[in-house]
Amino acid sequence: MTIGIHDISAATGSLVFALADLAEHEGIDVGKYHRGIGQTEMSLTAEDEDIVTMAARAAAPIIERHGTEGLRTVIFATESGIDQSKAASVFLHRLLGLPRAVRVVEVKEACYSATAAIQFALGIVARRADERVLVIASDVARYELNSSGEATQGAGAVAMLISENPAVLEIEPVSGVWTDDVWDFWRPNDRSTALVDGRYSVQVYLESLEGAWNDYRAHGGADFSSFARVCYHQPFTRMAVKGQQRLARIADPDGESTDIDRLADTVEYNSRIGNSYTASIYLAFLSLLDNGPDLSAERIGFFSYGSGAVGEFFGGVLVPGYKSQLRTEELQNMLAARRPIGYDEYRHRHIAYDRVGDFETADETHGDVRFAGVEQHKRLYEAR
Ligand code: HMG
């Protein structure tokens, strides 16, 4: 029995801000952003968008193609939750028109939790092969204005259907895992922006990669040289380069895996969307599928990292014919349709983000579902 990703689809915010604009206003060389961290743009959410609307936009094409047969679980991974109690997937359940006989839940561990969600989904399908699980990763990444993380903000969602006999990726059973209680990045309950010890976070990411890789090998994981590509969590795309260099040094010192050109197809979307936290590594995967050569039957590695901190390394094999399952044009059109905003509007929106009390939102999103506002502390969503 093979289990893995049967379908995958993504969405992003309806607005875009160019890092060239940010650099100009900061009076710094844009090379620091374009080459130094490997980012050109960041996606931002419109006033009537959030993690739920992006998730609905990502998941709707999957439900449209496969229906709801066998779908009994939705796992929503996020670290930018919109309620301390009610799972974001409850809102999504209604917006997607899912049947009552579906369990839904939200999971959290910084950027890592979509990988945990996939592992849980694999377990459900291994126990009941007739069931399918919808895994959602959706986040809005926000840092304070004028902070080191500001240039790495972004917004995006990826939806994946996990099933038996998958059409895209067969996930192999071996995983390497790593956890340590550290303060590299966190967001206390009273803040909508994250706090970060930036340089330290880079160091912990790399330690976690090494730890997860060693655990993967200790549990019978494949040789590094057998991976056609590795998809890394990309808080900014240069981080993938640092990851590949570290892994090649410890796992394949004499091989060709240090060749960072092999990462090029995995960074295309993230360099234009920015950090999408839980969705970031799966956007890297989708970027490879959409923009890379046909890698049918090749092994792909995944390194998932969440600050705090948890890391996991696992592999999967691309199913021959996977290219026919993709919606490349749709995502590229969505990226092209984002409305560019200038520096003043960007800052204004950043400050206005934390609205409290009751309010109505302006009609701005390009998606079919919108966040209409808050009434008596209840978030309202509507389909167009
Ligand atoms: P910084 O400290 O301002 O930047 O921000 P820097 O001075 O380290 O420069 C960055 C790179 O640009 C350097 O290259 C410079 O040399 C280069 P490196 O030494 O790294 O190879 N550079 C230039 N290159 C070309 N032309 C130029 C130029 N100027 C400089 N003119 C920092 C960097 C990572 C600290 C910042 O972006 C930050 O705080 N980011 C947020 C935290 C983060 O993304 N951490 C990553 C690991 S933690 C993680 O992945 C988890 C996370 O996703 C959250 C979660 O799990 O939920 C964040």
C-alpha cells in the first residue's frame, strides 16, 4: 500500500509589495534582499482576507476535482490562528460545503505543523484505506515595522489531499525528527507580530536540520545522493541554500549535492510570496512540481522546520504522470493578478491590521470567499 499526496493546490494574498520599495525607503542596497536573503516581493492579505479565505481558495479546486467521497478529516495547520478556541477548519468546513460527517481540527508548532498534520493523515489512511484527509497549511507572516524580519513577511496557503495510491507523491515511511526548547522566534498571545532573534534562528534551523538528518539516517533513511531535489522550509529563500550547503557537508562531502542550482526550481514561488510559515515548504514543493523538469519516479527530500523548535526530514517518490495533476497556470495567474501597493499604503495597512471590536471590511479580495468583518466578537465569512 502506498500513501501520500494525491492532489496539491495553493493560494496567496491579493496584494503585493516589492522589496525594492522597502530597500529604497530604508536607504539600503536592494542587493541585500534580492541576493542576500533571496526575496523580491511579499504577498499581503487584503482587508477581507485571512488564513481562512486563503485556505478556502487553495482547497476549493481539490474538492471540485475529487468531491468529498471518503473525506472524513480536515487538519488545519497554522501559527496565525484567528480564534483561541474555535479551529479555523470549522469555518472552512462550511465555506467548502463539506458534509457533517467530517472531523476538523487545528494544529500548531510554528512553521512545522503542516508536516505533523501530514504524518497524522498518513496514519489515518494506513488504518482505513478508504479514507482521505485534507491537510491545509495557511499563514500570514507578520513582523514589526523596522525590524530585522520585516523583509521576510508574506502570506500563503497550500491544501493537500492525502490518500492511498496517490497521484503526486508517495511518502516513504522513514522520518527523522528533532526537538529543542529554544527562544529563536515566538509570538505571545497579546501580539499579532512575531518576536525573533534572527541570527540565532538561522543557527537553530541548521542545528535542527543536522539533528533531523542524523535521526533519519539512524532509522534507515536513504542516502543523500539518492535525492533528486530537497525542498526546505523557506523563511527566505537563501535559507534553503544554507540548508543544502550544511546537509551536503555532513551527508555527501565528496558528491555533487552542494550544487545549489538544484534548488532553483524550489524557490520560484517563495521568493515572490515571502514567508508563508506552515505553507512555505509545501509551496517550495509545488514550485518544483510546476517549474522544474519532469522528475517522475525520482526521490524528493523534505526538511520541515518550526521555531521553538521542531525539525523533521523525510522523503517521497514522485508518481509518474504527476505533471498532469498540476494547476500551474492558475497559481501563476493568481500571482500576476496581485495588486501592487506602494510603501505608504503598505505601512498604513500594517498599522491598521490590528482592528478590535466590531467592524466591516472593504470588498478587496480576488477570491470567491471573503472575511466580511466582526460582529459581537464573531468573525463573519461570506461566499460571493
Ligand atoms: P539581517 O541580520 O538584517 O541581515 O537579517 P544580514 O546582515 O545577515 O544580511 C543577510 C544576508 O544578506 C547576508 O548574507 C549578507 O551578507 C547579505 P549571509 O551572510 O547570510 O550569506 N547582504 C548582501 N548581499 C548582496 N548585496 C548586498 C548585501 N547586503 C547584505 N548589498 C535575518 C537577516 C535572517 C536575521 C532576518 O531576515 C530575520 O530576522 N528574519 C526573520 C527570522 C528568520 O527568517 N529566521 C530563519 C530561520 S528560523 C525559521 O525558519 C522559522 C520561521 O519561519 C518562523 C516559524 O517557524 O514559525 C522564521
